[in-house]
Amino acid sequence: MAGLTTTKQAHVSHDLGMHTEALRGKTQQRFFDVTQEVGGYGYPDALDVDFNKRAELDCEKLDTKQINSQLRDLMKRGYGTIVLQNPGSKHSIAVGILNRLNLYIEGSCGYFALGLLDGPNVKVKGRVGWACGENMLSGTILIEKNAGSQFGAALRGGDIVCKGSVGARTGIDQKGGNIIVGGDTGSFTGFMMQRGRMVICGNAGKNLGDSMYDGTIYLGGEARSLGVDAVPGEITDLDREWLTRKLKMYGLYPKKGIGHFKKIVAGKQLWNYDNLEPGEKKLVL
Amino acid sequence: MAKKAAKKTKAKAAPVKAKAKPAAKALAKTNGKSAVKRTATGLAALSRAPAESKKYLLGSSKIFTPEVMNDIHIKSELGRYRMRGFSLFKKIPHWDDLTFLPGTLTRFVIEGYREKCDTKTIIGPRAKRPMVLDIPVYVTGMSFGALSYEAKIALARGSTMAGSATCSGEGGMIPDERRYSMKWFYQCIQSRYGFNPHHLRLADACEFFIGQGCKVGLGGHLMGQKVTDQVAEMRSLPAGIDQRSPARHPDWLGPDDLALKIQEIREATNWEIPIQLKLGAARVYDDVRMAVKCDPDSIYIDAMEGGTGAGPHIATEDTGVPGIAAIREARRAIDELGKKGEISLVYAGGIRNGGDVAKALALGADAIAIGHSVLMALNCNKHIDGVTDYPAEIGVDAGFCYHCHTGRCPVGVATQDPVLRQRLDPDKAAERVYNFLHTLTMEAQLLARACGKTNIHSLEPEDLAALTMEASAMCKVPLAGTNYTVGLEGGNYHKY
């Protein structure tokens, strides 16, 4: 492809003073000074729950709407540990929970389970369908068996762990956090990954890390092929230390240890296609 | 005699050559140095060619125009497609090809300046908390990143004054925009940049971005000059990269999954707010039928006249279908599935004045979204004495600027540069946005009253006539002065 060159546009524009605001923090913007006016937008939906209050919810005869509304109700009443029995692979179970919670799901979930979370620690005894844990901001999700495609899509924080194997497009558009897979992953794993880390203990399918902007993929097995702009990186002791700690946390011990883990990072060739024309460049940079 | 004639032509040819030379030299000089010079002065030099030389011209190609040739010259040096902002350049059948048939003796007119003509608009009437607007026009999603902070705030404040809504666009919420917006759409876009469930809870409606009329089938673009630290942090990107958003959503692939995804968002928002699907206009009838099956509260059709902050020129020109065709097809799809009054139809693309608003409503839209024209209310392409110097700053005169993608907007609208941003005063700009939205509504009301309607939403296709065959065929409206609708069996409009 023509014009696939790495330019140093970021540096040049920086020198011109285009990047003036110094920012801290990971994912959330705080730079508009929300407190400036009365009634600034905080997070009004975060409920205060007590982990010592435990409740069980039998979902067998409930539909998704009822399960979620009863969950919300329990949390409003301060229950901090909730067990869902017989979830029956229903779709969209336990989505949009924005507070601390210990959630145990004693069975399998359908599509979009545990999406849009911020805070809960969830353990799923069974399997999950597509797009489990999408757009999670913080918290942990632990799946004991296999997961479907788009596992942890657009993840922005927290840890999402699958002890079994997962489908295709795992961690697509990942923007932060950690995705940990005990088994294998399908094709296009880490597609357009932007930030965060992904650990695959088994093998990966075709086009691993396709078009990734940034972030790191640790691969225990073999990838059928690397995607566009994904390149092998150099694994360091710091990486190994992190891997050991993280995998131990979730009870994952790869058979061959972590000595043979490979690291895949972005080649950064897609960062700038040299997007300006000569005339525009003269005016801008 | 023959010799004399030959001499004459020679004598005539010589000065032509001499005169043509400087022009050629000027062209050669600009070649390879500056694209802007080439487009601006290069074309001007061609048009200034001496009249005498024109005498011997057979004509000029209408297919390979000077612009086309220039484009080829530039692309053969660049080796890639060309990016630009703005919307469609070429001529297509659009709103100008329709006219209203107001009341005379066959229809009763409503007094234009005194009697009421209701403009209240509801998007997603089935939802627990429907989006209720005072006027039928709202400001569509344009991201913070593509637009400056000041521009976003001005839009939010202006539309709140007018009793209307704004939309977050790609790249997440800026708290001040939400604070200043009376009603606010939160966009769930393919890239999910800055998508936050906390912000979703603050929204009055959630819009799934599936396509954009200007570049149907493509993801968003934000060139590196605009990806400042702030914008990059909001989108979790490395600063300064050319952001090319994915064209597919990460967590669903087709309409079956989309239906489930909509259910997930409904669960996350407690089944309260309307869900809107934004589609680029392509195979409108089939797409809208599928969209209806996904059970949203509203469907938004973005036609090919729609604008963009940055996109490949070729996609901007050559994707999508015109709005007059798209609205009609979308309306038919919704009505045939029996969802009229349940699922709203929002239209956007190429709306410039109240006449366009009224025509779109007449063809079947329930509400209108504007993006490009409201940026002009913010000063886009306007020369401000003592402030802007378009030729020096952007390389073209005011009125010809399409350089949103460079991030050097001379009026501080489509830029992140702290110096340029100061050129937009949010207070005054908000006032202008309000004035513009108010004017659009007044103009549309005026036409509705003339057509004898006491509610702006009572406008109907019968109130329109087409001025061209193409427009007649596309929007199934009879050709002016006839009862013939092009393309319909027997031409009878009432059988459509």
C-alpha cells in the first residue's frame, strides 16, 4: 500500500502548541470542571450495598425484564451479594449495573450478558453467549466455561476472564482493562484494539490483533496468522511478572508455564496515512 | 493568396503562443509545490486564458473538466484518496425540484401571521419518556473532536432556547453539552468511543449510529490534527493518530443481533427512553423494513446530501441516495408494516431552509435533523472582518471552504486549536443557532399555513408537485401541471 509511512505528526502538532491541556486519569474526562455549576453530573445511580446481605433469585419463571428489575430492586434494598439460580441462557441478564455487587450466576447466560457494567464482581458457573461484558468500565467477570464471540467487546476497564475457550472477535475495540482467556480464541481477536491487555493461554485464530492501534496481546500458543499492523513485541520480565500475578489471581496455570508466552503489539503503521495534501500541510504543520 | 493566408495565420498564431506561455509557466511553477495554489490560481489562470486562443478551441470536456484533471494530477502524486469535509458537491435531484401547491379555491388557507400552526413534535411516542420537542427540527450528532467545545456548547444552548434537542455524536459526552441541552440524544456508535453507561442514564434518547448518508458504509473519520490530548483521552486513543472508526458495531453484526442489542440498552435504561436507529440511505425500503423488525422507537434516515467533518471525497460524492427518494421509501416501509404513529421517522440531509423542512415533512418525515446548515449559523464559511483571512489560512476564499478535516477552521467551529477556538463566541453563536432554528420553523409554518394546515405535521405529499421528471419518479409526486407521476402504473398518484 502506498503512503503507509509513520509520520511524527503528533510531535509536530505538539510543538506548535496544539496540545495545551495537561490531562491525568485513564478513561474519564474531568477537564471541563464539572463542579463549576451547581448540580454537576455525578453518578446518581450508584447504589450503596452491603456485601454481607445475601439474596437468592430463582430466574426459572422470570423473563429478562423481570430478572433485571428484581435485581435492581434487591440492590436498592441494599443486598450486596446476589445469587441468580437457573438463568436459563436468557439474553441481557444483569446489564447496566453501576454499583458494587457480588453476583453469582449459577448457570449459563445468553447474548449481551453483563453488558455496560461499572463495579460488580461477577462469577458465572456456566457459559455465556455473544458480547459478554461489553463496554465494562470496572469490576471483574469470571466465566467458568466457554464464551461466545465478541467476548469483552469495547471493554474499557476491569478484568474479564474466561477459563474455557472463546469465539471470534474477542476484545474487539478494546479500550482498556484486561481480557484473559484460559483456552483458545477465534479469528480477528483484538480487532482494532486501542488500549489494555489481552492474555490468551491457548491458540488464536486468523488475523490476531488486526488493525490494532495500541495495547498488548500475550499469546501462549500459536496464532494462525497475525492481522494487518500487528507485530511481535519483545516480552520483558515486567510482562512475565504481571502475567504470573494476573493468571494466579484467577486460578489459571498454563501447562507449559508462562516462559513461552509471546507478546504482540501494534506496528503503528496505521496511525497516520499521511493524511494531508501538500497544500494543506503547508498551512497546518 | 494562399501564401498571404498562411502568413496571416502564422502571424496570428505567434502572439497566441507568446501569450499562452506565461500561463503554462505559471502552471508549471505551481505544479508539485502547493495543491491549494494549484486549485485556486491554477484554475483561475485557465479561465483567464486570452480570448483569442479561445477562438480556436473546439470546446472543453464536460467530463474531464479542469477540476477533474486537477484531481487526477493531485491523486497521481499523493497515491491515495483525497479527504475533505463539507457535503455533496455534485448536482442531484433534491428539494429545489419540488414546489408547494398552496390553497387557492380548492383548499382553505390558514391566516399566515396570526392563526396557530402547531409545531410540537414527538419522537418515539411509544416509549415511557418520549422525546417531546417544541419544533420539528433538532441538531444532529456531531462529535466533540470534529467540533470545538465552544461550537458544541453553542449548539446545545441554541437548540435549548428553541425548545429542541441535540445529540452527542461520536466520542462521548461533554458534561456541559448535557447541562445546556434541554433534550439530548446519546449516540451509541460503532467505535464506542467514550461510550459510558453512566452517561446513557442521563440521556433522553439513545441513537444507534449504523450509517451516515454522506459516506454510507464507512466509519467516522477524525484526522490526526484534531486528535488532541483531550480528544484522544476521551476516545482512549493515542494522541495525534488519524482516527478511522470501524464501520461495523463491535457486538452485533446483523439485524437479529441488533434486536437483542436494543433489548440490552432498553434493560440498561429501564425501558424508559426511545431508541433510534440512524441509517445511511441506501436500499432504504428493505433497510427500513429490517430496522422496523428490530423494534426501535424511531428510525433516522440520513440521505446522501448529508455532510461530514472528514471523509474521502469519493465516498462523499458516490454513496447513498437522494433524500427525496429516501423519505418516501422509508415512509412506505414503516406504513406497510403497520407501525405508523408508533415508530417515528426522522430525516436528515441537505436541509437548508424552512421550505426544505416543510417538503421533508410533507413527504413523510416526523422530525428533521440538521447538522451542516446549523454549522453555517455558527459562522462556517463566513468572512469576519479583521478576524479571518480565508485565502491565507485555509487556501480558499470564504464560501468555498471544505477543510474541516484539517482542523484549521478559520471561524473556530471545526477545530481543536485553542487560538482558533477563541474566534467563536458561544453566547452570540447560541443566539444565532436559536435564530436559525426559529426561522426554519417559521418558514415551514408559513408554507404549512398556505397549504391550509393547522399542524405542521399535517403536510402531505398531495401538497407537492415535482418540477422535474427525476424528482417526480423519486418521490412519487405528480409532475407540475400534470396528473402524471413518473414511474407509477398509469401515472396515478393515488394508487401508490
